Amino acid sequence: MDQTATVRLTIDGKEIRVPENMTILDAARENGIRIPTLCHHPALSNWGGCRICVVEVDKAPRLVASCVMPVREGMEVVTNNQRILESRRTILEFLFAERNHYCMFCAQSGDCELQSLAYELGMDHLTVPPSFKEFPVDATNPFMALDHNRCILCGRCVRACKELAGNSVLNYQNRGARTLICKDLNEPTEESNCDASGVCVQVCPTGAMYERLRPHQMVLGKKGPLRVIQTRCPVCGLLCETQCSVRNENLIRIEGLLSTSRPDRGQLCRKGRFEPMLNRGKRILEPMVRRADNQMHPTTWEDALERLSAGLLEAKQKRAGILGLVSSDCCCEEMWLMRELLKEGMGGHVGLLERQAIIPIQQALKEMERTFLGLRECSWVHLAQADFILLVGADPEESHPLLASMIRRAAMERGASVASMGRSPALSSCKTLHVGVDPRDLSLGVKALLAGAIQAAGSSDPITRWRRILSEVGPVSSEAPLTGLSQELKNGADEIALGFMRSLSPLIVAGGELGSSGDNSALRRLMFLALLKGLLPQSALRLILLKTGGNAASAMRLNCLEIPAEMESRGAAACLVLLGEDQVRDLNGAVPQSDFLAVIGSHVPQELFGKAQVVLPRPLWLEQGGNYLSLDGHEVGYVSAVLSPPAGVRRSWETLLAVAGRTGVRGLPGELELLKARTMATMNLS
């Protein structure tokens, strides 16, 4: 095996050997030698703009920036002497003098790299006069603000926006001392193409870009120790790794673990970084029951659990039907307990609140498995290698912003082609071949795509081998009439299909518009279209299915989706609804009418609250641990709790076990570790 060539050099008298393509800065850090930096960040490309990292090489009179200077054989490097310190101190003083860096007024005081460097270099006063002028502050975004007065023009945010978020919204404007960081053509944040991922805030070394939700909570002078906890974000199913900062049981900040070695590069989107810290309104903090005056009143846990158990037992005795609805925000253990309690233990049914969007996906997958055994959807990480990305009925910028970021990077860095079919272009800030199709006509649109792909493929082996199977989804040959489609749409579909078939590693991303009508024919045709380019490893289709909610894949695996048709149309005697912490925005059709309604949730919509007989509080996902299955079902990740539930709020698995004990359902594990093991075994994930 060939080994990477290495070079020998000396840094501060220490002889080391490192790979020849390494910079002086990386070589020093790898060997425990500190060189201060400002513009450098390990997850970004090197720039060499701030000159704080200057070092002396081979006793040359000119200092060099270590972050961009490659090592060479026999090099002698000095990182710390009087001349170097004076250079760094002078640069730092000019940075302080150029803008408003009065730390006592800054929200980032105590958590600022510029401030820390000033302490390190002993800079307690300026030897140059301040020369700054007042610059504007952009606070038009609800999550983050940009204060030009505290910007040192290090360029981290500009590079992060392009290299991590794939957006290129940030850039420089003006020249010299008037240089500012701008968004698009000097637009306010809310009017720009910024997707509010917040990665620019995370890499900013000063208080120029800061979070508006907790602006002063990171200050070191605050009472109470700061705890940093690593966990995962379960919001949209990508299970991104996160680092949460907590003080006094208050969530202060959520950051991604930035790394160039990961397909997503460790960044987060607004749903994982900012939205968990939003105030969602009045929270349920104590059990409540409906009394004789038809009003909800606070009560004890024992009383509420007895009322709930009595309602379930009465429904079971009358054989009127018991229905449980879970949210896709719930962890695997909650879904499993609901299934074991209501379906297996009491003979009822358990479905998903978001079932109308997920059922067509499950039906299409099952129908495909009748012909092709072992097929599965592919992992979202394959976006990092795709050269043609087709989005059908998808809006990833809204539903899965991190995937939108990966698609933009694929187009920007590797020249991947992006095409979309649906109501509107899937990506607003990326060149996209778009064919506008109403969601109701997507089945016809996908049919046109499949016909165009067959025509482009000609008589290739896959077409010959699967022509009989393709005929099962209806007439899709190029000669078959596609009534209901305009000629413009057909031409656009043919162009997309031609690009798809000519590409080497295409991927299809299917979104929620495909299942909005309840018809799975469009999904099945997309699956056949993906088959025409062959399978990925592990019999994976070249298809990513975007699902509503973070743990919908677990509901599919546990078969907690559908409910009987008669329960959809008429009321069930008992309906236990286990909500996630997010308020359900549209309950029309999601919750059938019932004689008895109990709700377990952290925030209960007023529509449900007004109908419920029992309401029980539930922790947020940040307050209780649990396993979650990834969007594609390929990965299971444990989301650790980072906060303690408020006083009086029990963990939902404890609540469900208490109901099981009162209704006579036996055999459920009473300890969390046993519960996790049983759940994983049932899902074939142990």
C-alpha cells in the first residue's frame, strides 16, 4: 500500500514529521503547538486574511501566514518571539480601533474569540486612535442579527455560507474601511435568499452575528455552570448531531458539530438550531380534567389517570372501539408503548396523526416489494455523490432545509444538474430545470417522465428486462397518449428524463405533494423510473422519500399508520392522542370525532383542548431521551435529554405505563433500558 509522503520540519525547536500537503498551522496543532487565529476555521477553506497566525520561517525577514503556508522538508518555524508578538498585537489593535469593540456592551462578551485574543496578548489599551464610524444593524430576521459595528471582516461567514450552507448569500461590499458584509445585492436578511441556517452565526468569532433568542445568556459572568451536551436533532428525521449549551436548566444555544468529513458537513438548519428555542405559547404543566360545569380544571395525576383509564375500560367493555393517535414527533418507545397498550393490550387501533401523507408511501413500497423483494429507499447521504438530482413534488427548503443545502452544494461544487417537477421550483437560489405541475396532476407528470426515460433509454437491457413490469403501472411507452398534459409540460418532462438517463449517478427526491391526493400511482412510477438506472448498494432505490415529521419511519416499521375506515367516518368511544411538542397546524380530518378524548402533550391546540375530557402534560423532546429512526429507515439514533422536565411533568413512557397498570395490561417493561431493548427488538433494530 502506498503511504502518504511526509516531510520533516522543526517548529519551536521540536522536530516533527507530517504529510507534505499540510499547512504550518495544521502541523503545529497536530503536535500540540498553539498558533492564534481569527479568520481560520477547521471546517472552512483557508484564507490567510487576518494575519494573526503569522510565524517566522527559516529566519526570513518577512513573516508568513501559517494557515496558508505549506510545510516543506527541513523547514524551521518559530511561532512565538518578540517580533511575532508585536506584529500580532499591532494587527489586533487596528482591528479594535477600526470598529466598535467595547466589550461591556456586547452580547458576546465572554464568548468572543477577539476578546480572548486581546487578553492572551495582554492588550489592555490601544496605542492607535479609534477611527470607526457608525454602521447599520440588520435585525430583520427573527432568529439572528448582523451588527456591522462589531465585524472584523474575517470572512468566516462568507465562506461558511458558500461552503457549508451552499447558499452564497453573503459577500463583501464597498472597499477599504467602508467594507461591509452584505446579503445578496445589499438586501436586508428577510428580503434576501438567506435560509437562516445560522451557520454564519456559529463560525463568527465576534459579536457581529449573534442569535436574537438568547443574546446575553452565554456571558461568562452569569451565575451557574454552563453544561455542553452532545445529542441529536429529531425534528425532520436526518438525526443531525448537535451540541447544546445549557445553564440553570435553560437552553442557551444549539450548534452543529462542523466537520468537512461528513456528507452534511455537520451544519444545522433553522429547525434544529433556532426553532427548539422558540416560545410556542402556553404550555401544559399539570393534569386537567373536564368537570360538570363543562370547564377544564387542574387536578392530581392520580385523578387524571383514573379518569383516562375509566374511559378506556368503558370503551373496551362496550366494544365501541378504542383509537390511539401518535404524532411523528414521538420517539420509538412512545409509539411502541401506545401500540402495546391500545392495540395489543386493549384490542384497539393505533394510527399516525400525519397518516394521510405517509400511507401512500407505505402502500407504494409494499406494492413494489411484491415484484422486487428487499427494495428499500436510499439514504439521504447519497446526495453527496449524485450528479443529477430530480425533485418531484418536494419543497426541501421548507420541509428539510439541510437537504436543500446539500443539493445546492452539489450543484455549486460538483456541477450536479438539478431538475424539479411540482407546484413551484424546489430551490429558489439554485439554477433548476423546472416543470410546473399542479399537485393533482403529478401522477400524469411522472407518467410523462417515465415515458421520456423509456424513449431515451431505447433498447437497453433494463428496459427490455422490465418492459412487462413497467406495463403494470399503465401505458407509459412514448407512443401512448398522455391526455391532460400540455405540450410544454411533455417537452419539459422529456428534457428532464433525457438528463436523468444520461447521468451516471442520479437521485430522485420525492416530497409531500405526491401523496396529497391519497393516490400512490405517482410514487410507484417514480420507483420504476429510479429502477431504470440500477440499484445502489443494499438494494436501495435511487429514491429519497421526504416524510412529514421526524419519526414517521418508525410508525411505518411499527405499523402504526392506518386506522379503520369506519373510525375515520364515525367517532370512536375512546381516542387517546399523544402529541409532540409542536402544535398540530391542521387537525381537519386528522382526529376523528369521539365520545371520550384524552390528550397527552406539551402544547395542546385550542381545538383539541375544547373537546378533551382529560389533558396530561408531556415533556419536550429536549427533556426526555428516546430512540428515533432516520428519514430513510437506515439509521437509529438515541436523542439524549438536555433539560429536565418542569416540576410535575412526567415522562410520557411513565404516563403510558401508569395507564397500562390501571387498565390491566400486563407484561410491559417497567424500566427504561428494558423498554428501549423491547422496542428495538420489535423493530428488528437490535
